[in-house]
Amino acid sequence: MASREAPAVAAAADKVGRYRWVICALLFAATAINYVDRQMIGVLKSTISGELGWSETTYADVIFWFQAAYAIGYLTFGKLVDWVGARIGYSIAFVIWTLGHTLCGFVGSAFQFSVARFILGIGESGNFPAGLKAVTEWFPARERALATGIFNAGANVGAVVTPLIVPAITIAFGWRMAFIVTGVASLVWLIAWVALYRRPKESSKLSAAELAYIESDMPDPVRKIGWLKLLGYRETWAYALGKFLIDPIWWLFLFWTPDFLAKTYHLDLVSFGPPLIVIYLISDLGSVAGGWSSSRLMQRGFTANAARKWTMVACAILVTPIFFAQYVNHLWLAVAIVGLATAAHQAFSANLYTIPSDMFPRAAVGSVVGIGGTVGAIGGMMMAKFTGYILEATGSYTIIFAVAGSVYLLAVAVVHLLSPRLARVDSI
């Protein structure tokens, strides 16, 4: 019966209107900007380290303080977004992270860089709590994984754009101007967001039929839910510990892949651009495919529990070849291995991000996502220190990639043990 109903549901979704995908496009664009600002330090690592005299551990410390701010801000913004809504919450986050990013163009020491990156981390921590809140407001449950996968793919577009534009600006005007130019240019998005985003019921651009489709799920009771109370639920920790395990690996890919390629294959600021672009284009496909896969399985009659977890298991298996990246002699084979791992991460992440909206009422989603983001950022802080120490001591990525290849299977196991059915939490 479920398989017969699925085509009818899809056809109905096509007829009611598509303005909700305009909102998804805005989220996609913001996430792309977020990742341009975030990844620039990885692309410019050799340039900045050479000018300012950074060691591996100094660079790791700068990353550490960004992630410390991310841990603090993620929890704060999760609650803030639940309180003020996605429109205002996202605007505040965007202004803060753009300020921190632009300030990186004016610093002169590792300490000052750490302060600027701390401000950046506070602001950037609001991206996913606000984005997921907007998805929860604008999409019914059956479309949330796909919408999340699409806007999460903006991370990979940002990662593709960065090695395209940043080396050119840096060669022409210097690395400081690269931070300033990208910071100022990104303010166009803020204008569009403030002009276009409203809650569905408040939007004049939304048809009555599309509003009814968005609100077709059972309504949640409207009430305030404290995040301290949420810490008592195993379902919260299923999400948070999953983030603790996988988020540090994404940080690793983002901040150290340019360094890995440069050192292993003797690439420079210009020549490692094409490999990075290929890696993150592959990642884009993974992000959308991960959301599409679980949404498709649900349309075919799978429960959200089965659809999310089977997709995550497949993704976890696809990460494991990263074990061998250190031993590959051919650049493009290494690119394929790293690209497969980053794509699998993005597909895994798109489903993990959707789990809070599967298990919790809408009033709690932002706070649960904030808790998970904080725990994930703490894991990222630990990974930054670990990576800096290992590279300083051994000069090799072997141990680092061994960790990266194993944690996703562990993450699926943890999620399943803590929430075997992804059951709704109705007792809050």
C-alpha cells in the first residue's frame, strides 16, 4: 500500500507549488558562503604559515580556537533560533561570522588570528541550527532529508569556489585582501534573506495549497523546552554522540586536505586547486544522494528509522578506503579516495542532521541540533590537537586516516544503540 501511495504523494507535491525550494536555495547559498569563509585558512595555510612563522601545532591551535567558539556558539544559537526564529537568528549569525572573517585580513599574529577565528566560529555556529530550523518550518517530514541534503551541499560548493577564487585574489592582491573581498561581497546574501524569508504562514508568496502541504504532518504542541531537560533523553545523545564521532573528520578534510595534497604530491597554491575542486564536486553529489536515498526509501514504504540507518551504514562503508590514501602514489587516485570519503561523510551527515526532526517536536529541534553541534565541535577541538601533534611528531597522515576511516561505523552503532527505533519523544 505504501509503495502505491508514494507516487501520488510526489505528484501532489509537484502540483501545490515550489516556493519552499526558493527557501532551500537561500539556505544553500548561505552554507556555501559559510564554507568559503571557513575553508580559506586551509587553502592559505602554507602562505600564512610562511609569512607569520607558524608550526604545525600553531596552525592546530588557531583551528582549536575556531572550534572552541563553534562549540560555545552552536549551543547558544540552537536556543536562540528556537526563541527568535530562523529569520532573525540566521541574520545575527551571518553578521557575526562575516565580521570575524573580514577581521582575518587585518591581523598580524597567531593570537590575533585566533581571536578573529573565534569570532568567526561564534557566528558560523548559527548556520546549521538556523538552516535546520528553516527546513523544519518549510518542509514536511518526507522532504526534510532531501532539503537538508541540498542545502548541506552548499558546503561543497563553498569548498569548490574557495580554491577557484582565493588563489587568484591572493596572487593579485595578497592573502589579507582575499579575506576582505570575500567578506564584503557576501553581504548580498543577507539582503536577500531579510527580504525573502518569512515563516510559511506569514509569506505572501506561498499558495494555500503549498502551505497545506508543508503543514500536512501532525502539528506539534507549542511550548518552550529547556535544553537542560533535553540532556536527559537518550535520543539527544544518539544525535550528539554521532556528531562527536563524525564532525572531527569533516574538520580534518576541510582544514588539512590542502596540506595533505601539497606535502604528498608537491602542489602549491595554484596547482592544488583542481584536485580540491574535484573532491568537493564529488562531495556535492554525496550530500544530495544521501538525502535523496533515505527520502526515496521512505517513499517506498521504509520507516524513517530504517531509511536513515541503512543509508548511514552504506555511507560508513564507503569512507573506509581512506585508510589507503597515504599510500597511493598517483595524485588523482588519491583525489578519488578522498572525494569518496568526503561524499560519504556528506551523505551520512545529511541523514544524521535529519534525525532530530524525526524524534523531537519542532520547538526542540534547534536546541537538540545545538547540543549536537557543541559536542561535535568539542570532538573537532580534540581532533585538531591530535592532528597537529601527529604531524609534528611523524610527518605522516597514516594514523590520522586510520581514525577517519573507522569512526563512521562506530557512529551508526552508537545511534542505533541509543535510539533503536528513532521513536518520537512525546513525553517532553
